[in-house]
Amino acid sequence: MMKKVALITGVSKGLGKSLAEKFRSEGFYISGVSRSQPDTDIDLFIKADITDQTERDKVIRQTAERFGRIDILINNAGIGLYERWEGSDMDDIRKLFDLNLFSVIDLTKKAVPYLKETKGTVINVSSVAGKLYMPYMGAYCSSKYAINAFSDSLRAELKPYGIHVLNLIVGRIKTGFSKRAMGSKKPPETPYGGSPERFAEVTYKAYLKKKREIWYPHWYRYLIILAKIFPDTFDRISLKKWG
């Protein structure tokens, strides 16, 4: 049987690195995309800025030329923005949406013809911030709310072709994501953050079971429920935590 191929964006660090290591350990070829060289073994590294259309074309072309197939597309690359709406720079907002949403949509569109041939899977790394708004994270929340809608509608459209879509609702994980975010605000500490290695394990199991959506860490589900029951209390506590 021919080995399957996973194309992963944002592979150089954090969740992308852990996903690459996990899927490779399960026998996948890994085509990894990022702007910097990863310090983990993968089968093909493509240096690219996926906010550039020609670079996205290059990613698909080089993966197809090397392996002849794509079985999984993992849209992992993303960036945060911690700032109030009033003080947000429009160039930062455009940069955020270019990476978190528009590049995801276009890269997926370009990968779909190959995924039809393999009856493959699209895995989108979304966020709890796409299910629950947070003050000073409005732009980021908006990009992830959009990713959730993209995943759900895409799943329905691609189901007749045998392509599955898995959406990952991700909370705080110890990857240094916040340190790389844009904006002037510093996010409050969140206890009980998950590990990227455990996240990769959970994602792989969800892929095998063809789940539609998973939450990690799972306890964020309960935070959503409480926030919806007591919205005013949630707003007050959130503003206090952000200072």
C-alpha cells in the first residue's frame, strides 16, 4: 500500500511541529510548510509565506511533484492579535485575516482536486475563540468564527466526494503562541493548558474516527456553557483578568 501524505502548514514550531511528528510516526510522509526551517525530521520542507498566492501555488505543486498525492491537508498556521478594536491597526487586521482565513480557504481549494482522488481529509486548526468571544481578542475571534463556518459548510459540500473535514477547537496550549501575537495587550495566564504532544495524539485519533469536531483541552466546553448562562458575569470577569 502506498504511504499517505500529510501536508501541514506552520510546521516549524508548536502545534504544527507536534502534528508532523505524530503523523510521521504513524507512517505518513510529511510535506511541511513554514517560513523557517523546522528542527524536526520531515520528508519535504517547503519554505513559503502562505499569505502569498504564488507561494500557495508552489506548496501544492511541489507536494504533488514529490509525492504524487495528498491525503491530508492540515491548516495549522495562524497568528494572534491582542488589542482593543478601537486601537487595532487595520494593517494588522488584514495580516491576521490573510493568514488565519484567506490563505486557509485558498490552500484548501487548491488541494481539493488531490483530496478527491484519495478521498482524503481536511483538518482545520480553529480555536475556542471561534466559539466564545473575548475582549481584546475581537479580530482573532472573528477570524476563528469564520474558520468554524468554513469547516462546517465545506464538510457538507465535500461529503459526496468522500472527503472528510475535521475542525479542531483549541484552547491554551503551551506553544509560545501568545508571545508571537500582534498587538499591545498581554493575555492573562490560563491555568491547565494542554501539551502539544497530547494535542497531536488526540487529533490523530479523531482523524481515524472521522470526527467532525474535537475540543482540546476538553474542559473549555464547560467554560462556553457558563459564559452563555451568565454573560454579564463572564464579561466582568474577562475585563478584570485583562486588566
